[in-house]
Amino acid sequence: FERITLPLYQELETEGMWFTVPEEVDDVYNGYTLFNYYNGLKHSLLNAAMMRTMATREDMGSTVFNTKDESGEVKKSHILLYDLYPGGLGFTEKAYDFGYEIIEDAINLVMKCNCEDGCPACVGDYHLDKKLVAWGLKSLLEAQKAPPEVRKVEAPYKVVVEKKFEFEELPKRWGEFVKFLSDRAEYLHSFLSTINNVEVSGNLLIFVTDFKFYERWVLENSNRKKILNTINRYVKTPPTFDIGVKVIEKQPDDIREKIMRRYDDLVK
Ligand SMILES: [Zn+2]
């Protein structure tokens, strides 16, 4: 035997949103002791939410949780979607705006899947009857529709972060900013720490680098979005804030000269 010293759980302070499962669905799903139909809801809602927000499995997770009343009795079940980054990266915040559409998408994903009764792709498991999962999803929708003016999707809880950095002072405080991100284990800190200099021009934050490929990487849409989100979270950015890249070419003549000199040394 070996004593386990690592914690068996991970703590993650992040953003999330949840769907509350209606009572009539609880009543039916709880009748199945062998198969967990909540997992079918969780699986299909996560898939639909990832598609709506262009998130990947590394961006968003889902789980089922229960709230209890004063006597400790389980009162409600909820399907929680959450950002997989400390502090969140805005994926579930965006998903929250599409609460209604995500449920509809999830129903379509399940019902239009090529399988007959349910499969790992649509409901996460061969054992779950997809009609029963789709019924549960539809019930979420009805519960939402019931009073049309009120959305049943709960408000996302937000981690309040004080914005410590002024946009204009980023060039001066860049090192400090990167250190701050690294202390918070922000996902992008290691990338941003490879940028030595930034410049501010109007609403643009410009990364100055001599790595040509950074330009493409930074401006690729999902990377750009993650960088913007991370900076937006801690910096008082202007409303139309964006990022740019300035590549400083290493002087090719310099390099050639060095190579030639070395060559000269060799043939001397
Ligand atoms: Zn299927």
C-alpha cells in the first residue's frame, strides 16, 4: 500500500450556469436505479453548449448537482455547465445567453443522431433510452416557456475580480501583469510571459515579438478570444479593445554576417 498524499479532488473557482431539472423529470429519472438519466441531460447539454459557444472539451465541463432543503432532503437537481479555467473565460457566460437555444440544440442532437435508441455520441451511453433523455430536455424547455417573460435558467454566478490594471499603463507594468497572472495560475500566463514588450496604440494592445509565428497564433480566432478575455478580466480596457502583433525581424544581415564570420574562421 501507498498512502495517497495528493488531493483527490480539484478546486476550481470559475464561472458557471445551470439548468434546473423540473420535478416531474426527477420523479421519472429517479425511478431508474441502474441508469443515470441525468448523465444523458448533462452530456447532451454540454455538447450543445460547446457548439453554441465554439468551446472545446478543454474549455467547458458539466456536472449534476443537488440542492437540499433545511431538513437535508434533496430538493432540486441541476445540470451545471462551467468554464474549465480558473476565474472562467466567458464560455458559460455566453452559453447563458443561449440557454433556450442550447436546450433546443440538445434535443436535435439527440433525436437526429443516427443511432436507434441512444449512443455514446448523443446521450453519452448505450444504456440510456434517447427518447427519455429528449423528453427530459423538452421538459426543461417547457419549464422555461411556462411564464414566457421569465427565464428559468438561473443567473450565472460571477467571480468578482477587481480590475487592477489600467490599459495605458500595461507597457510599463507588463512584467507585473504577467507575474500577477502567473500567481493566479491563469491559463495564458506562460504564453504571455514570453512576450517581452507591449505597446498601446489607441484601443490596441500590441505584442512586440521576434517570433514570426506568434502573429498567426495570437490572431487565430479562438486564441485571440482567450487572450482578450484574460486581459479584459483584469485590465480596464477600452470598449473596442483588441490585440495586435508587431514582429521585429531579426536583422538577416546580422545573422548572415555571423555565419560568414564563423565560416571564415573555419577556412582560415
Ligand atoms: Zn446516438
